[in-house]
Amino acid sequence: MLVDSHCHLDRLDLALHGGSLDAALDAARGRGVGHFLCIGVSAANAAAVKALAERYEDVDCSVGVHPLDLQPGSQPALDWLLRELDHPRVVAIGETGLDYHYEPQAADRQRESFRLHLQAARSCGKPVIVHTREARADTLMLLREAALPQAGVLHCFTEDWEMAKAALDLGFYISLSGIVTFRNADALREVARLVPAERLLVETDSPYLAPIPYRGKPNLPQYVREVAEFLADLRGVTFDRLAEQTTENFKRLFPLARVAG
């Protein structure tokens, strides 16, 4: 069984499945995907991801505010985060983090929000899902500063082995998406070979970043199979073993998730 450890089910392009989320999830289940983690990115979609997790037994969710979803002049409130996190199907906080690629001018606001999310993670004990892009030094600085007692994950990892090793040393997991299949991703493939088996997750980040051979098309949870098959071949293990290992890892990182088996 596979787990899509990071997907945005409320944002999927469902044209391939006649507009039906039920059909999209069934297509993924038919390819061996047994669980989905639906990710919160803003105060506006927190209710939507919780509703999906309540609707489907094999869906859990997270809540948080993505660094690119921060509103100028405002910050998510700690009491709001803690209130949203106090829900049985909310198994993680995030995604949160830093993204200086698109909004370098918002670095101070992003760091403030990231610190607040890390404070909430410490208070509630739930793992944190970290987005980081072109913010390597500050991401690691804030994670070290937080010194969380529980693990978290750097999702859709695109950095080098040096950063991966630093995150692993802090107890974090590394999650790989369809980017690892892209032709220009040699450095990321080297990371994918080196990540310890017990710290590896797979994801789609759907509807974004569809893997080869679907690159350029809307991504769907069913394509986590392509990511896992590619990684199994890259790491020299069977697909079944990689699926089993990454599912075990997901259950260990997200102990509140209701994963079958």
C-alpha cells in the first residue's frame, strides 16, 4: 500500500474523472494508494480540508498557512491555530515555512509566521509540514531554534544533500514528489539515493508538479505510484518494499492518522 503524504484534494483538476473527487480517489485506490493527507494552506481552506477528512475514512488533513498565502499586514493567530489543530482528523500542522523565490520582500513576515507555527507545533505535539524554497539558511535556523521534540517533514524536497542531511540530523523526514523524475533533477536524485529508508516519504503535491510521463498536466493522487516506482528503481529496491517502507514511515511520523493495516 502507498500513502500520498501531501496532496491538495480541495484544489484538484477533476476533468479526467468527470468532475468527481470520489472517482479520482477511487482511481488512486485502484493503483494501491491506501491513504491521503490533505494539506491546509490558509485560514480560508481549513474548513474544507477538515470536511474532506471527515467525509473519507482514508483521508486525514493538516491545517496551517502557507508562506505564500500570508496576508500583508496580518498573521495567523496562535489561538486560531491551536483551535483548528484540536480536531481528531487534523494530524499535522502546515504547510508552513519559507519561500523567498516568489516573495523575497516578505521574508520578515514569513519568518514570523513560521515561528508561530513552530510554537503551535510545540504546544500541540503534532508534526510540522515544512515548505522551503530558496530559504535554506533561515529554514534550518528556525528549525534549530524551535528544537521540536517531535519529528516533522520537509515536503516536496528540492534542495541538496547538505540541507537534507541537516534536516535529518534534526529528526526530520524527507518527502519526494514528481520533481525527482524531471530530466534536470540530477542533484535531487542524488539526495533520493542517500536519504535513509526509514526517513523517506512519497507525495504528489497534486494538483501541482505531475511526474514524468504526465509533466505539464494536472497532477492527481493516483500518480504517486509513478513517484514510488521511480524511487524504487533509483534506490535499487522492489516497488513493494518501497511502498511498505514509506507507509511505515508515514504511520510513524503521523501517529494520529487512521491508516489501514
